[in-house]
Amino acid sequence: MLILLLLAPGRAGAQALRGTIAAGSSYSLSIHADGSLWATGRNTNGQLGTGTTTSSTVWVQVGSDTDWVQVAVGTNHSLGLKANGNAYAWGVNTYGQLGDGTTTQRLVPTPISGGGSYTQLVAGTYHSLGLKADGTATAWGYNGDGALGDGTTTTRLVPTPVSGGDAYTQLAAGTYHSLGLKADGTATAWGYNGDGALGDGTTTNHLVPNPVSGGGLYTQLAAGTSHTLALRADGTAYAWGRNATGELGDGTTTNRLLPTPVSGADLYTQVAAGANYSLGLRADGTATAWGHNAGGALGDGTTTQRRVPTPVIGGGLYTQLAAGQYHSLGLKADGTAYAWGYNGSGELGCGNTTQRNTPTATGTALPTRSTAAGGAFGLAVRADGTLWAWGDNTYGQLGIGTAGPDTNRNSPMQVGTDKDWVQVAAGQYHSLGLKADGTAYAWGDNRNGQLGDGSTTNRSVPILVGTATDRYTQLAAGALHSLGRRADGTAYAWGQNSFGQLGDGSTTNRSVPTPVGAATDRFTHLAAGSFHSLGLMADGTATAWGYNGSGQLGDDTTADRTMPTLVSGSGTYTQLVAGQYHSLGLKADGTAYAWGDNGSGQLGDGSTTDHGMPMLVGTATDHYTQLAAGAAHSIGLRADGTAYAWGRNAEGQLGDGSTTNRNTPTQEATLGTGWTTLAPGPAASFSLIRTPSGYNFASTGQNPSGQLGDGTTTSASRFDRLNPLRSLQPLPVELVSFSARRTGPTAVALAWATASEKNNAGFVVEKSADGRAFVRRGFVAGAGSSTAPHAYTFADADAPTAAYYRLAQTDANGTVTHSPVQFVPAADAPATLVLVPNPAHGGPVQVLGAPAGSLLLVYNSLGQLVRPAAPALDVAGLPAGVYVVRAGTRAARLVVE
């Protein structure tokens, strides 16, 4: 069954990437912040993907790739999506559910037939579905009840188109039924309907997509064994299908053939469906559960069945939930994962098989990613939920407690110590930040009230927007105004309103959040240009308001609007973004449209003529998964991970290696294929883009205030500058030394020391044969909290070959951080140079085995010196490729990705 859904591009709020955790039948999968894939639990059919059928009670890495972006699990088969849109599958394959044209079991991720360009994968018990970049759906595997939707009951071994040719933004799969969410918010369903899971008022199976009855418009779907959950734009949850154990949450055990409201007044941002139970993520970040509970999957401290939503114990604030057969997973804002429920096969990843009836830290960390580009500064939320800022700080927009141009920062600096940030947005001189509990904060320039704290006083540290009871799911920042979307779909605005950009029917500035539009308006996403605003409605239509001098409202006029006005033209959108005076929209089929100012070619239609209505960007065959806009330039991310840009380029912000404007999409110069996230910024003349790693971003363009974050104030015209978003301290404790040395033919001794410790539960000693895939070797208890120095040792008596070692330090709350890596050669190995990590993705690289006092030199594949002699190795700025690193008489090959 599908456990977690990947929301359509632009429809998600500010949370961690959906689909980075998945819970199956007695096993779990997760994607770490660096894009690596991990698994725990039962492995009798190879569903963990580790190359064996050995089960595990702790998280083990699957291969060494670091470009995974989404996972889904069935009963005993797994699906994984990479950043380039390629799909993989592994595990049991009796009915062809792996989609590789065979019925052969696979123990490692194996490519699904037919190529890539997928944006979402979902798994039923014995069948699978894939959503393509153009919105079409394919299906494969068991089809006895029509779950593949191709009009037959014939099992398929390769992806086969779902009938009807509809464009979907999201898919879901139950045991024998499937669902699809269209761009207009309507839902269709097909397959087994004996319990009413298709929601059409009957118990008749359907072999092709059939509309869900009731006329509801939805933003998310989830499917359990034979029940379905759906979330509407206003945050209300609905359910239908089987209800024998209360999994519909309506207070009864009566099956429902039509969508029925889930009991209570809670507003949700996500729902997840287990075998016969359900989870709901509330707007305030807390979790509720209902239905079958014999294994403790509801997390309420009991094994009692619940017929209405019941709080998950612990009061934790989550950003993502996943429901399995009898166990659940939750991702918190600081990147830690929690698990609860049945654990007979180690699926909770806690190192044992003990059932947990309340959430327990699993020791795995997952990504929380958000970046934003301001006028001349940048913001980012790191994988651990910490907030970082760099660049111009004239008005205190970095949030570091100071203000003035003399306090600018040219590399990322942490903002405070909080670890519950989930999204950032940046205006001309002000910043917005969203926390996991839904509260909004702002800092920087406030002369127009854009901080929303009821004043016009500048702030150099984050200050609460509105009141402590206000809860948001998304924030957007214009040049001098701000927008916030709440869980019920209502929008609020504050700040400058000279052109009506607040959408409240006036041109009066507001220093506190004020409702946008009519009382009945419900939005699924907001975007802010310099002086105009955009809102995506639940049915996929686009609205706009504010300044319209260049036609950026898209209503075929140049008249300003003080209330949301429909954007002209047909079609529905899945994402909207706004530049200074232009707008972009992404349609369900992946095509991009643009309107407004085009003086620099930022509309991408091959001209420099302004347009007051949406115009196709590039060609009809160009398909994108995400868009972003700067002041006068635009960027598009395609399903294969490539990035294209167009518009103004005088500062090098297009990243194509030149300063020439482009009026059609042009690929950035590094030709990278693993980019994952773009950073919007309506006032920016520079660009930020995420690497496959959750720790790094690349930047190009204007840089006089250090807004590229690369430690310089030198502008760039390529995305060569990879900037790490991680602290210099290797562990939360103050680690002062760590060594590993061979003491015998099969023995290695490890030693390390700390100067002080805080909340240190202990160190896991991890070992690897290749420096990439590490496994647990042992555990050494920590000192808890202490200001005194401590020394530790560990002996590995089974080490006849070369090996890499690292420490995984665990805080009392379950947060895990790794030390630098130490390499120990085989007993008879000659002295050699070892580089970690290798391949590298930018930033510092550890050099092991260098002769004492030697300097490091880096040569390209032509033998040309590209990095002069230095005592340390940093590959930031090096283009992707193969290099040779020399230290004295020793050399090693380095791959930069």
C-alpha cells in the first residue's frame, strides 16, 4: 500500500520533501539529508535492497548513491526515485510489480523498464504506479481487480499507460485499488471496490479511472488496504471504504461508499493510510491517529482500537508522517525520525524487536530543505532544522543581532540556536521564517510594516509575526510586503500596499496580517513579486493582484488590482512564482508559461516583448518540475535534474558562463544532472540551486555583498561554487581528537577524546570497506553532559583488510552526527593517499596518508595544475570531473560531482 505521497510541485507547503520516509510490511525506508538511501526491518525478499536477504534491526545503507529523492513501499517490494527522474525497484516480483519485464526477485535497486522522467512513485500490495513529468500515469504488476486502470485484468510486467490519458498531479495505491488526483482537485479511482474504497457510492470494481463522487476538491490522497483518505484545501480530512476497525475516523465501524468527514474540528496538512489505520498531521505539527491498534501503530500508549482521531503521545511536532502495515514513522523538524508500533522484524530501526506504543527516536536523520534569495542576501534551512544566512545585512535581514553594511557576511552564518525552522522566504531587505509549529517570524527592514509585528521598527533578530496563535503552512516575500497561507487555505498579507499587492481591497499599508480576497477564497500556494502577488486556487486556476504596469497580473490589462483577479487563458497550474515585474506558472503537463515584463527576455518566449497574458516558455516539448524567478530572470528545473535559465544575465545569474541575456531557456554551463531545488527571490540578481546533497547549494551571479555565500565578494557566471551548509565542529560534543591505527594483522585500535559533552548518549563506531557504505561495528557509552575532558577507546579484532572508521555521536534526543573519517590500510598494504569523501560534492575533503608536512596539489585530467599547493584540500568551485591529488610522492584520483 502507499504510505506517503509526494505532493505536486508547488503544492507542498514548507515541510520536508514528501516521500523521504516510507513504512511497509515489517520494514522501513528513508532518505538521508545527503540523498543516501537507508533501510531497516524484514528482508526475506530483498526488499531492503542491500544485496542480501538478511533482515536488520538497525538502519543500513542501500548502495552508495546520493541522489535519491523519493521512496515508496508495498508489502514486500520497494520503489525509489532518483533526482534525474529515473525509477528503480527491488524485492519480491511475483506479479511483475518491479516493472523490469520479469518476475525475478531483485535484491538491489533495479531500473524500471521504459526510461525515466518520473516525478512520483507509489506502491500497492502487488502493483505499482508511476507519475510522469507530463502528468500521465503508468502502472504495472498484479491486475486481477483492475488496479492498473488499463481496462483489463491482465497482469503487466512493464509500465503500462493508465486509461483515459488524464493528467494527474498525484497518485495513491492501496492493496488492490488506485487513485489519481487531477490538477483541478478532482479525484478518480479504479480497481477493487468491494468495501467502497473507490468512493463512487457503489461496491462495483472499475477497470479504468472513475470519478470519486461528491464533487470535492482535494490536495492530497492516501490509500490503505481497502480504505482511502483525502485532504481538502481547507485542511479538512475525508475518508471512505472499509471501516471495520475505525480506520475512517468517523466514530463508527460502518463502511462508507462516499467521502465522509473525519470526526473532529482538526485541520490537517497531511494524511497517511496504513493497513487498517490512519494518521493525520495537524496544522500545528502534532499528529493524530485512528483505527486498528493491536501493534501500537497509533502511538497513543495503548493497543486500543480508536474510531476517532486520537493524539499521538509525546507532543512532538512533525513535518511528515508515514503509515505501514502495523507501524508508523514521523519526521521532526530537526531532521530526526521517530517510529512506533509493531517491531517484530526490527522495522522501527531501534536496534531490537521490542514493540513501541509511543514514538521512539530511530537514530536516522532526514532532510528539511528550504532556500531563499533576497535582494542581496541568502537564507537556508539546514538538514538539522537550523537557520543560516549570508550576504547583505544593512537592515538586519540576516537575523544575527546586528545591522549595517559593515556586518555583511560572505559565507553562511547560523541564526540563533533553534532547530525547528522548516521554510524561509526573502524580500528586498527583509526575511521570513516558518517554524514547525506553524508560527511565522520576520526580521530586517520594517519601514512598510512587512515584518507583521504591528510596528514599523527594523528588527535584527527573528520576531513573531502577528500573534502566538496564528499558524501558517507557507510564507512568501515580495520586495516590501509579505504573504502567509494558513492550513484552511486562507491567505494573509502585510507590509507595503501602494499598488494593492496585499489583496485586501485597499492601498493602505498593513503592519499586521490582514485577510486576502473574499472570505470564501481558498489558496493552495502563494507567490510574491516585487509589487504584485499570485495565488493558486484549489481548482488549479491562478489569481493575481497588485501592480500591473507590465502585465504581470496576466489579465490582459495593465490595470492594478486590489483583490485577487483570475489570470487569463485556459489550463490549470501546479505552481506559481513571481519575479520583480513578471510571473511564471507551471502546468500539470510540465509546460511553463510566463507573463509580464520581458525587457530582458525573462518570459523565455524568444522575444523581449511584454505580454499581459500567459505565453509558452520555450517549446511545448520542454517539461519542468519546478520554476523560480529572480528580479529579471527565470530558472526551470527539469525531471532529469538539469537546470535551464533565461532573462537578464548582466551579473551572470543564468549560470551559462556568460553575461549575455537569453530570451529562450539555456542550460547552465556545468551541465549538471542532479540539481534538486531552486531558490526563488523576486528582488535577486543572483541564483541559488540545491545539489543532490542536503548540505550544499551552488550559486552564481551578483556578489558584492557576499550573497553567493562562497566566502568571497566576487561575482560568478557559472554554478561552480558549491557552498557547504554545515558547522565546522564535527560533533555536537567538543571532539578534540580521533585516531585509528593498526595494532596487528587483524586488529585496529580506535581512540578519541572530548573536551566537553552535552546530552551525549554515546558513540556508535561505524566501519566501511569503501568509505561510503558504513555499518555499525560497536557502541561506546558517552558521558551525558560534562565540562570535563573524557577519553574513549574501541578495539576492532576483525579487521584484516583496509577499512574506514567514523563515529556516530547520539544526543539524548536521538539526533545523530558523524565525525571525520579515519582510514586504516591492510596490514601488508603499501603507503597510499586516501581521500574522503570520494566522489566529492564540493567543500572540504579529508586527505589521509599524506607524508608529514607535505602540501597538496590538484591537477585536472590534462595534467594542468588547478589548485596550487595548500596544506588542506577544498574542492569548492571545481567543475565536475576527474582530478589527481598529489602530496609529496603519493597521489590519488578524485572524482568531483
